[in-house]
Amino acid sequence: MSTGTAEPKLPSQVAELAAQQGLGELIDQRSNGNPFKGAVMALAGGLLSTVLSCGVLALAAQTVKFLRVIAILLFAVGIVSVAWSVVMLFRGFQAIYVYQGGVVYTRNGKARAARWSDVSEVEVQVIREGNLFAGNISNYVVKPVGQAPMRVSAIDIALPDGERDPIGALLIRLANETGRPVSQRLVGKK
């Protein structure tokens, strides 16, 4: 997440790459955290939910029939949680470091950098109507020329100035200040 008050240690690979590219001062950073820890938590929650659904289903067979609906919902939550744990593992370790002159992006220990002048656009991905969380921002994608896109997951927190995501607002502001286009793309099922 965003740095806040405590300054986490900047990985040396990131600091060296930023210095080589002349990106200037670090403004903010975000990491998706430890995917293994997240996957274990999602898996544990999924297994617990599945076990609870079996217990509620057994109780429903004995007494109250409407508990079947609750059992089915618990089972669905369990399945989704187990699937989410797999997604978290495939995403891996990701972090973005936003500098005045550009960004450094790391994924699974590999860092790459882009100056703002090398960015073709910043894409804001918004969840389309008809999907859960429609209208919310899903990701910010920094698209450097000649490199794979740098995806940053959005977070939804209320900020005093009306913004919802400090890193997203920062990426958009810096892209605008440097003349990089900011586009919006709808994502999710049609």
C-alpha cells in the first residue's frame, strides 16, 4: 500500500535503476504485499467456509429447510476464495515506485523503469456496467514504449480531496503534468 508515515526500505535494485534513469525523488510507492500470505489466508477462509457449509447443510436436513440457501452461499464463498488464492499466486510480488521523473515497477524481483517521456499513456481501467462494482476503477496501467505494461491495482479509500486512490491520483497528475495522455477503458464482461 501507500507509504504513509513509516518509510519502508527501498530495494537497492529499485534505487539503482531510478538513479541510472535519472528519475529524481521518490514520491510514493505501493506493493501488493506477500502473495503467499494472501493465498494462504484466502485458502484458509475458503476451506473454513466450505466446512461450515457442510455443517449448515447437515443442520438444514435435520431441521430448518431455509438453511440450505445459507449453506449454498457459504459453499460458493469457499469456492471463490480457493480460486482467488490461485489468482494471487499467479499475480506474484508486484510493486510500483513513483518518482517525479518516472516510475520503477517490480514483479517477482525483476525491476524495470520508464521515464515519463517514454510513457505512451496511462490507462485507467473502469469496471463496466452489469458487473459487480460497476463504475469503480480496477487498475491503472502505465504503458511505456517498447515495454510490457505496468499494472497497478486500484484501492478504494476516501481521501479528503475527493480522490479515491492516492497512487492512481498521483499517476494521473504526473502524466498530465508531463503531457502524457490519460485514457479510460471499460473492463469486465459485456
